Amino acid sequence: MNRKIIGSILIAVLLGFGVWMFFQSPFSGSTQQSLPAGVQQDGVSIMDLETQKAGNRPVKTFELKAKETIWKINESKEVEAWTYNGKVPGEPIHVTEGDYVKVRLKNQLDVPVTIHWHGMILPNQMDGVPGLTQDAVQPGDTFTYEFIANDAGTYWYHSHQHSSKQVDKGLYGPLVIEEKSKKFEKDKTFILDEWAVNQEKQSLSNMGGMMMGSMSGDGEADTKQMYDTLTVNGKSGSAIQPLELEAGETARLRFVNAGYQRHRLVFPKGSMKVLATDAEDVKQVGESINTLEIAPGERIDVAYTKEKKGLEVIGEDPQLQNADQMKIPVVSNGKENMSDGNDLNVETASSIGSGTSKGSEQLLFDKVPETDVSYQMDLSMGMNMGEGMAFQINDKVFPDTPMISVEEGDIVKVKIKNTGMLNHPMHLHGHRFQVQSRNGKPYDAPIVKDLIHVKPGETYTVYFKADNKGEWLFHCHDNNHADRGMVTIVDYEGVYSPFGLGGENSNQP
């Protein structure tokens, strides 16, 4: 057996052992920890930073109750879910651009929770990160989040307390900020996710699959092993609610990936155009694609036109694992026979429509900017003695990862390089960044996002302006990886967080 094959097998075995250790000894403990070394403890507390007021804006009020629910995924599968208002996904929050939003969280679980408003540009105190922007909301307690819905687009909310577990168990929901003048009569949101239903999440019964996955180069070895059921809006397979459209009718479809696995949706040929990624409109260049790759934490909006009478299907690429569980039927008046109709056209599914395939209509920078701060973010994997697998930034795990230290107004350049074997969707809180290049090659049309999916061997260069003072996370949105250390902080000079990790509030960001 040659050295290359032996090396691949050893790596796969280490990966499997690391995932097993991952679930035997959680990385985020509840013991008292201070904030990361280097976080300033002088200056202005983030609690004293300017907040947003309603003024004469319309005020939209919501109540979300975090509670346990037995959730039926389909006729044969149910799970003990943690939910907002007893549903998976949680209560939809629909508001109009410019509204003032007030959300009262009531914790009826027996563990602490929070709400993070994923993708929203809002005051630091409202970001929902325990130990950094607030204390976790304890069982029986309440917390009210308030912010202005400034930017129309597709967002979502989820717990950021021990999120590798809490989001996995269903603590998430959609947040849609509609434009004042709607462009589409029909507007639907689909949240994609994966669950461990017929197995324990830590099961490694398919060690061969783990080994093959780690050598296949798709970066999905761990998620393939952990989960056995795919869902759309909390339902799987035949239980997925059909989309009702007449032939020739067009709808805005908003897709959110709330899971930790990449999904690739296939549409009927010629039926779909991308409208926006991460709440930023993209340029329309005329062509239509029929595949859409959505990374964990990412949001992509499309215009979809039902081209024919009869049943059509939007669903996971059949070449991917458990694809038959993630199919959205498209029907007219609900009369179609669900066993008939057009299936997914995999022959034309090779050209992937990813979140970086089209430039944004509005850029943060018209040209490559001069930078005040440069940060090299090397993403890697390792073993942490006594803890199992670690996911590292610059060879460190949170809270010891080197921070991105900025002053208000700085232009920040971050070069993100993935030297590991797994995918890492990197998400920045409280800001948007401009993706300028991939693997050293500049984009002709840069794109503005808050999450970039960095696959093994890839390097991206992004720029953002430090224009939202506070303490903000920059982390992998495969929350299993974040829980094992792949987290850092954008730390503004002159402000500090009065909160701490662990402690009596069990803050676990």
C-alpha cells in the first residue's frame, strides 16, 4: 500500500475519532471563563453605545416562547424539538422596511437561550450572543430585542447559546423584511435543515462512509455521518407542503439554510433566476440557471416561474445523500397526482449557481480599497488533548483565537484560507463584507455578503468597513465547528463587553 493511501486512511481514522470525541466531551464548558485575552476592559461598555429608537416609525411587536415540542417531521418520524412558539421553523416574522421591531423572548425551556438576528445590521446590544453582547436568558426569564428593520431582504433568527445543539434541535425561524413596494405577488420562504432521527447524532456506525467522505474532497464528511433526515420547513419527503403556482406565474422564493450541510437544489430548466444573496440584490445578466448551492447559514432569493401545467419539482440534487427527502412539489390548484410529473433534470445540473456567481448591484467599495487593518485567517483542523477534534483559526481555538482589532472607520482586509478537509461557511456579525477575489483571482463583479463558504483548499479575500461599534463574532456557521473553536471577535478600540463566558449564566456563544 503506497504512502498516499496510508496517509488518507490515517487522516480518515483521526477524523472519525475526533468526531466521536467531539460529542463525548463538549468543547464549550459551563465553567467560568473570562473574555478572550486582549479584549479591552476599559473605555465605553457596549451597553452604553447608542441604541435605536422607534420615533414615529410603525412598531411591530412579536412574542417568541422557547419551549419543547414533539415535532412530527412526517408520518413515520418525530423528534423532541426545541422551538420558538411550538413550531419548526419558529414563528415567521414579517415586517416592512423601516419598521421598528420589538420581539419579547420568553424562555420556557430548562436551559438558557438567546436570539441572534442572522445577517441584520443592528446595535451590538441586540445581537444575541451570550457572554459577548448579553447574558443568556435563563429558564423562566424574558428579554426584549428592539431594532429598526433598515434593509429589505431575507434573514433568519436562531439561538446563539450553545447553538451547535440548540439550532440543531429547532430553535430558529424566518425573518423577512419586505420592500415598501412589493415586486412579487407570491412570496414564499423555505428553510432547509437536516436532523438525526433514526440514529444518535454521535453515531459512527458507517466508518467506511466517513473514510470515503474524507477522501472524496467534497468537505462534507462529518455532516454526512451525523444526519439521516433532510427537511424543508420542518417537514420531510411527502410531508413537505407543495408550492401552489399556475403555469406562467412567477414567485419570489426565499431559501435559508439553517443546517450545517451544504444543499444543492435543482429547478426545472430555464425556470429560475437569482435575485439576492444574503439580502443583497445581485446583477441580472440575462441567463437562467437551474441549480442553486446554499451553504450553511446562507440565504438566497430567486424568481421562479412555473413553466408548464402539471407537477413540477424543486429538490436536492439526486446525486447527493438522502436527496429524495428534500423535494418541493409545485402544483396548480393542488390537483396534480404527486406520483406523476416532471422529476429533477440532473443532466443539466452540473453548472452550480453559488452565492458568489453574480456581482452585487450595490458595492461597498467601487475599487479595491486602501486598507487600515489586514488579517490573515487560516482555517485548519487539529486535535485538542482531552477534548478531541479542534477547528482552529490561526492554530488557536476560541477564546484564544487572535482577534481582529479595529478602530471605528477602519477599512479591514481579511484573507481567509482553508487548509483543512472540511467546508467552513464563515459568517461575520453586524457588518457586510465585499468578496473581492477567490484563490488570488479578482472577481470581475464583486459580491457583498455576510457569509462566505470556504471549501478545502480555497482562499477568499474580503473587505469591510468598521462602521458598527461593538464586539462582534466572526465564526464558522457549521456550528459544530464553531463549538470546537472556529470563532474569533472583531474587537473595536475604546469599547468593551461587560459580559463573560460561562459563569452563573452558563454563557456559551
